[in-house]
Amino acid sequence: LNPQMTFIYVSGAGTDSSEAGKSMWARVKGKTENALLRLPFKAVYLFRPGIIQPLHGVRSKTPLYQSFYSVLGPVLS
């Protein structure tokens, strides 16, 4: 590893850095974040977005997400 490198990781809201939560996805993301912080990088930045808004015209392939975007899209624009 290059000790002068900066690492940027996009995680997710609800990530559990204690690695002891009930949700497996939150534990896995927390474990990943913790492992990255232990590596000898110059800097590590962890981002936990709550929502990622799609670009105009881009549609989700997941029906549940598409329904959320249909309702929230006009509000978030």
C-alpha cells in the first residue's frame, strides 16, 4: 500500500461501526470501514449518504426504489 494515498469509501446511512448490530449489511459495512481505518493510508474518508438521487431520466430497476423516487423526486429537486 502507498502510505501517501488518500482512500475515499462510500458506505451507507445506518452503518454499524461497532460491528454488533442486528442488520448484517450494517455490520459488514462497519467492519469494512474499521478495516480501512486501520490501513496505513495518508487519509481515509468515509461517506454515509442517506439517499442518492438519480440523474434526470435514470430509472431504478428496483420497483420499490422507483416508487420512492416517484414520490420524493419532485420534493428533492
